[in-house]
Amino acid sequence: MKAFYLTALSALTLAACQPATTYVTSGEVPMAKIQVTATGKANMAPDMATVSAGVVTQGKTAREAMFGNATKMTRAFEELEAAGIEKKHITTSQLSLQPRYNYQNRQAPKIEGYEARNTVSAKTYDLDNVGAMLDALVKAGVNNINGVQFSIKDSKAAKEKAREDAIREARAKAEAMASAAGVKLGKLKSLSESGGNFRPQSVAYAARSMDIAQASTPVSAGEQEISVTVNMSYDIIE
């Protein structure tokens, strides 16, 4: 019994004197990667224009202000249709009626009349007709033209071209980086994109005096640019 005790004690002493051991589990080491970003661009001519205009009228009574406004707005609708704009493309976007106050002589404000505001939006796919639209509105008595907004109805083709150019540029950039580093480009691991939307282009408009002998107001839509940015990640093969 005594001998067993000494042997067990010796084993415990040896175990206590052994240095601590660190265990490392084997696993897959993440591969190094090359990450690149590139932007592709494409230009496209707008195919749609929206004109926003308004009528502001005043009257001593609410009825007078609204009647004057409705009269001018009705004529604006008629002139737009006469200029070739379909009725379904003419929309009333805002209508308001507010009192006008007199704050003079340090007295409590008094209502001295009313002001009616009406805003109409007209859309056309014939950009050559935009000048005639503007002139028709002025002829109808519209006294507030907010401007013209050009936009693109279908930008799919331009977006695809911008995307293809961005991916091609990003791939070439990744290959150049790999060659400079003395490694080979591995599999594509991730791909994402952002952008791809046209920003509508707004053009201010200053009303001019109407003259039937004059040509329609010249308006140029120009081109709009769409851009697509891609982010790509490749494995590196040493």
C-alpha cells in the first residue's frame, strides 16, 4: 500500500512539472483575394418630356378666384390638346385656395381677398413638340411655368452596356494586379453592382411675349448619362 502511494505521488509530481501544451486544430486557410471596383458609362437620348406649369389667380371672393383660375386652366387644357398632347397625358397635380391677409396699420389681420393656384403636368414622347407645348401654355394665360423635365422611359439597353463595360474593366484591372504581383487570378468569388439610374434633366423656362409669327420656343434635350459601378472579388492562386 505504501509503495503504491509513492508511485502515484511521483506520477502526479511529473505531470505537474510538464510544460503546458498548445493544441492547434487543422482547418482550411482562407485564400488571399483581389478586390476591384470599376464604373461603366453609357449615354442615351431622352425619349420623354414633362412640362409643369401653373395658374395663379386672385379675387375678392373665393368664388371669384376659383372661377378665374378654372377659366384659365380650361383654356390651358384646350391649347395643349390643340398642340397635339393627348388628354390622358395632361394631369392636374395641385389645386389650392388660400385667403390673402392685410397686415397694415398694426391691426389684426383681415382677409382682403383670395388666391387660387392650380398646377398642371403635361407629358409627351414627341420631343420636337415641347416648344409648342410651352407656347400653348403661355397663350392660354398660364403665368407660372416651372420648367421642362427630360427623362428616359426604357433605359435597359444603356444600363446593360454600362454594366458590361464596368465588368470588362474590372476584370482587366484584376488581371493586371495579379500579373504585377506575380500570381494568378483564381475564381470569381463575389460580384455586386450599384447605380444604373438616369437622373431626370430639368430645363428652366422663361416665358416670352407671344407672337403668332414667331417659331416655337427652341428646346434641346441633349443626352443623359447612366453609370453602373461593379465590385468584384477573385481568389489568388500562387
